[in-house]
Amino acid sequence: MFRYNLSTVFLLLAAFLVQQFMPAFTGLSNARILLVHLVFLCTAVTVATPTMLAMAFIGGLFWDAHCSLAPITMDPEVYTQPVESLPFGYSIVLFAAIGFLMQGLNPLFRQGKWQFSALLTGVAIFLYLGAEFVLISFVRGDFVISRSIIRLMSYTSLLTMLFSPLVFWILYRIARLFDHSLYPEANRGRRR
Amino acid sequence: MKPLNLIALLLFLAGVTWALTRSEPIVREIQVAYFKAISPTLSAGSALETKTRKLLEETRHSKELEARLSVAERETGRLRIIESRFQTIERENAQLRHALDFKKSTNFDVVAAQVIRRHPTTWWQTLEIDAGQDNGVGIQLSVMSNEGLVGIIDRPFQKRSSVLLVTDEKCQVSVRVEGSPEVGILSGQRGEFDKNPTLRLRFLSKDAALRPGQRVFTTGRGGIFQPNILVGTILSVEKGALDSEALVKPAVNLSNLDTVFVVLSENN
């Protein structure tokens, strides 16, 4: 199990590398596949809470390191109010939140019903993006939500969700490699 | 809650607090370390991406070139057809001008006609022209081109006529050889299907002093052919026991005839 947990951390790090080259789908409102989030969500349902929290910390920290921008220093006489941004590390909390959400389906997943978890990845991504948008609106003090933002969030969630069976299959292969069962209760039922 | 989960949660919260309380320079240091760690992959990935993009660009470019080439080929084909039409018209124009000049300069009252049909099996025997009885063409009128004698009208119809060529065995012409007293009968030869069939000049005197290159003209005897029409040039002379014979090359290029003239009467 330890080897499986460790390999999922490496898988998450590999997802960071691949994410750099994931293109935006211009035909779908510039939606993207959030591979890092997807790997984290799919892994979160297969591991225990401590491992999920560790992965949330690594994922969130690296995601912020990757995405957060340096403060822009402009002429204070002109720009009296600098543009606020979310603090470094906020993604760790969001990762943990959606990780807990995924772990709610852990009993079903252990029975071999991975399809519900696959569907939930889409919902979790949508909630993650929605929460991020609400937070940034909160710190900037102006809540404006348009149709295009909803569309972008929906397409991104949908696209990412479509790849979840592939990630589950990879996790399944890794688990088999390390003699770890992702569906222990389902296997127990078969044995009976 | 399990103790292990509780410990994990506490550690996690400590980590979150640590991350959220980092100052800007520390955050930049973390970012620098992060990008330094992934930079080899980024460089390799970017190089691969550039190569892929270049390859795709080249593929797209080659497809564009292929399309352009296809368009250019079609255009070339179209222009070739147009050019060949122009050449045909130009050639026809030259022939008609030539024919017009001939008609003006000749002493005969002639009717110009176009060759409209030639059958491959009777290529050196007959041809059809687009002048007939409506144009005053009658039977056994001589047919000429601007180069010399072509043949004789064999069957005139209302709007077209059939011409018996000098290369046919049945077409016999009384001729004389230029620069000599020799006269004889010229006719086509049986079985001559070459590109340039020759004519046979018979009934020359036994000691006919002829040489290759001498021109052969009609004598006008027999009442069909007008005198002094060029028929051909001597190619060779064959001396026999009783008389001599000569092979004559027709003056007219019979393999490529377009415009001919039917001699209706002699003007003077």
C-alpha cells in the first residue's frame, strides 16, 4: 500500500509536467483539461485521508507556485488601489476540500463502482473553479458572473471528467503492479 | 475520527498556515525552485513542441503547394489547349492567305476547296473536297494545289466531290520532262502505301537522257489536264530493252493536304 501511495504522489508530479503542454480548446471557450486536479481527485478516492491530505498539500502548493503571479508595482499616484490576488497557498485548502468530497464516495468505489467517482470528478472540478471564482471576486470586491465564465467552467469540468476513466485505469494498473487492491470489498464479494 | 487522520489533519492545517503566511520573497523563492525543477522537462517539451509545430507547418505548407501545383497544372493544360487552337488558326490563316495569293496569281479560273474527308484505307487514292456541282465542279476537272497537280475530279456531287489522286494507278497524266524532249505517261503505282509514294513515268525513249531532279510538267494532251502544271521531279531512271521508265516524286505533299483548287477553265 505504501508503494502505491508513493507512486500516486509521483503520478501527481508527472501530471504537473504534462499539464505544461496541455493546450486550450479554442472551440470550447478556451477550456482546458485540468490534469493535475483530475489525478488528485481520482487518487483521493483510492487512498486514505492522510495520503489525500499530503497530496492536497503538494498539489495545492505546486499549483500555486505554478500559477500565482508576482505583485505588479505600478505608479501609486495613478494606481491607488492595487489589484488584489488570492494568497499563496489557497489552492491547498481547495484541493483538500474537493479531496474530502471525493472521499465521500470511497465506500462505493471500494465496491468497484468507479463510475460514480468518475462523474463526481466533473462536479468537483466545477465546484473547485466556482469556489476559486467566488474567492477572487470576494477579494477584488466585484462579483460579476457572465455566461462565458459559466461556459468556460462547464466545458473545463466536462472535458476533465471525460479523461477520468483513463486515470482510474492507470491507477488500477499501478495498484496491480504493487499488489494493492482498489476494490477490496468487491473482491471479497467475489470470493464469497 | 481515527488518531492517524487527526494527526494528518493537524499537520495539514499547519502546512496550510505555513503556506498562507509566507512573505512575497519566500513565495518567489518557492516559485524559482519549482520552475528550476521542471525546467529540463519544459525545455525538452518546448523543443518537441517546436519540432511538432514545424512538422505540422511543413505538412500544411506542402499541402498548400500541392493544391497550388494542381491549380497550375490545370491552368497549364487549359493554356496548352488555347495555344494549340491558336496555332491551328494561325496555320489555317497562313494556308488561306497562300491559297488566296495562288488564286490571284494563277492563269486558271479555279474554285478553292477544303479537304473534308480522307479514308485511311484509300489515303493515297482518293479524297473528298467541300466543292461540288453547286460550285461549278464537274467530272474530270483537274485539281491542283499551290505546289502542283493533285489529281482529278472523279465523282462530283452537289456540295462535295471525290478526287482521284495522282498517286492512284488509275490516274494517268500525259507529261513532259523539263529540259528534254521526253514525254510519257505518269501514273501511281500499285501497292505504294509508304509515307511518300512515288509515281512511275512510262513510255520514255530507250536512251532518255534524264537525271534526278528534273521537273515534270503536264503536256495538256488528252484534254483533261491543262498544260504546264508541275507534277513532280525525277528521282531515278530505269532503262529497259525497248523503253525507259523513271520514278517521280510528286510535287505536292499529298500526305498533308488542306486546301486545293479545282480548275474550271483556262482564263486565257
